[in-house]
Amino acid sequence: MRVIAGKFKGRRLVSFDASHLRPTTDRVKGSIFNKLAADIEGSRVLDLFSGTGSLAIEALSRGALEVTLVEKNPKSLRILRQNLSALKIDSGVRIESFDVFQFLGRYEGSAFDIILVDPPFTQELADEVLKSLAKSKVLASGTILAIEAGRHEKLAESYPPLELKDRRDYGDKSVSFFTCP
């Protein structure tokens, strides 16, 4: 696992094998960030189910102003912190050690520009996460959301106010892009 573009390009990230993790491949990560390229610079990014922090670190590498990472697994949090430390990332980062659904339900801060969601592939949570996101204060007009899911997971075309704008399949995984008009 590595950072594929930006100021940390080529840097290797710590990873680990765990049944609840399936790291985003470079191909999928590249596709997500190519789609977000015009919006990432100076953005506030929320990374839900952060795992090892790969997506948030990629966002910072490409110019995001700040990232908030939400992860509850202690082993993932340890690896996430190791990755941030190895890259000497100590500003513009906030780690929230919470269950994603609890975080979304209690969030009271400013909305985010970009939201990255990569739920555990074994649990098929994409639909449930999108329903929770639609009710959360993390969204505002203009928010862009990218969510990874199993290719055959049930996803609606909209979760008002979120509207599906694009979906791309990669083997057994899909990435759907929603916007909040």
C-alpha cells in the first residue's frame, strides 16, 4: 500500500491482514482521487471507516486542508497513527475513535467538502451508512461523497439530499459518487 500522488507520492504505508480490512487498491484509489481532483485542494475531508488512513493520507498528499478520520478498531487506530507519524503528518488531522454511526448521529461541527466512506466489506453497510449520512450534519450544499461497496450491495439512486452522480465497478467492488446539491 502506498501514496499514489501528491507531496507524499510513492511513500509506503503500514498495512496489516485482518478479516475486517480490505485495503483500497491503487487502481480504485486513483480513480476516486482523479474524480475528486478539481475539488480536493483546500478541502475539509471526512474519512469514515478509516482503517489504516490510506484515503485520508492520499487526500492530504493531494492538497486537502484538513482531514477527520473516524475509526473504532484499536489495531486500525494504531496502524493509522503509525502511518501519520512515519509521514510526519501532525497538523490538519483529527482522529475520532468512535463507531461511525455514533459519530454521524452526534456530529455538530461544520459540514465537510468531501466525504470518503469505505465500510468493512464483510458487513455490507453501504446502504445503512448512506441513510445515516443523509440525516447527519456532516453534509452541506456542495458536499461530494465517494463510497466503496460490494458490487452487488443494494444502493439507492438517492438518499435525500444526496443524489447519485456516478458509479464505477472494479471487480467485486464498486465506487459510487454522490453530491449534495
